[in-house]
Amino acid sequence: MSKRSIRQITIAALALFMIAGVFLGDSSAQRRRRKHRSRPSARRITNPAIYQPSPSDNANSSSDATTNNENAPTSTPSPDPEAMKQTIRTLSSQVDRLTDKIGQMEEAQRSLVDLERLSRAEQRASSLRTELRDVQSKESDLQARVEDLDYALKPENIERSLAGSGSTHPEELREQRRRQLESERDRVRKQLDQLAASRTHLEQAIASADVEVERLRRRLDAADAAAIHNAKTNAQSTEGATPPAPRPSPSPSPYPTP
């Protein structure tokens, strides 16, 4: 190769290296710029300014405090012992009156309950007595029927009842009649036994109802007597608590006494 061609190749290679260097420098600068833009900027923290009161503000606050101290009461007055005692006595008397009223209301409520129970007990005793009268009436009727059957079971009465039958075997008829009468008498006696048991049960129930009625009547009478006594006591205490009216003092005579 000639020297001229070698020189041209060398120049071309240097130009390529220079161009490559320029491109590499631009790309690295762009990278640094991107990194610099992607990093957030640190915020600066600034402390607020501290307020310093002026001398005039301090003077006003001190004057206000002095005025408040002068207006505040220096000492609380002590309560009056007599007034406190009077208040306590008044409250105690009010509590006593309320307690008495509550007791009277409870007593009246108990009296109403006792009156209702007494009315029910009297109605029950009356209905039981009505049932007892019915049972006794049935017993008397069945007892009369038993006596009639006993009279009809006598042999002469059986023969008299079959006298006009005209049967060839009168003894069979008499036996059949006797069995009928005895069967009916046994049935009536069983009814009498049942009625006797019912009568005994009713008599016991009536006795219990009478005891309950008497007990409730005594309680109501005692409650009425206590209410009358309390009313008299309250009236007397009210009259005693009322102060007597002052007597008018005689006016001095304008004329001298002899």
C-alpha cells in the first residue's frame, strides 16, 4: 500500500473514534440528568416563629388577674346551725307524713283484697250450701224409695201384688218379683252411699269456707278499728299542734280609775 492510502485510513479511524466519543459523552450526560430528575427533592423544615408578648399585653393580663382577685369572695359564710336544724326537722316531718300515707295506702290495698276474698268465700259457701240442699233432697227421695221397696219385699205384699196374675206357677212369679225388687233396692242404696259421700265432702267444704269467711271478717273489722283509731289520733295531734289564738289585751281606759 502507498503512504497516502495509509494516511487516509488513519484519519478515517481517528474521525470514527472522535464521533464515538462524542456520542458516548452525550449518553452519559443524559443518564446523569435522568437520575438527578428521578430523585425527590428533600423538604426543608422551618421552625415557626415564637410569639413574644409585648409589655402592654403583660400589663393588661396582670391588671385582669388583680381585678378578678379583688372581685372573688374572701371567705364563704358559715351556715346557720339553727336553720339547718329547722330544715332537718321539716324534712323529717315530711318523711314521716309520707311514710304514714304509704302505710295507709298499703292498708287500704290489703283491705280491698280482703274484701274481694271475703266476697268470693261467701259466694263459694252459698253455692256449696245450695249443692248440699240438693243432695239432701235427693237422699230423702231415695230413702223413701228404699222404704217402699222394703215394704214391697214382704212375702204377703208380693203375693198380694201377684194375686190376679192367674199363673199355674205362682212361686216362679213370686221369685222373679222378689229379685226385681231386691235389684232395685240395691241400686238405690248405692246411690244413697254416693250421695252420703258427696254430702260429707260438701259439709267439710262448707265448714272450711265458713272459717275463711269468719277470718276475713275479723281482719276487716280490725283494719276498720285501726283506721278509726289512727284518724282520731291524727286529729288530736293536729289540734294539739295548732297554736292557740292570742287573746286580745284590754285597751287602756282614757279615764283614770277611781
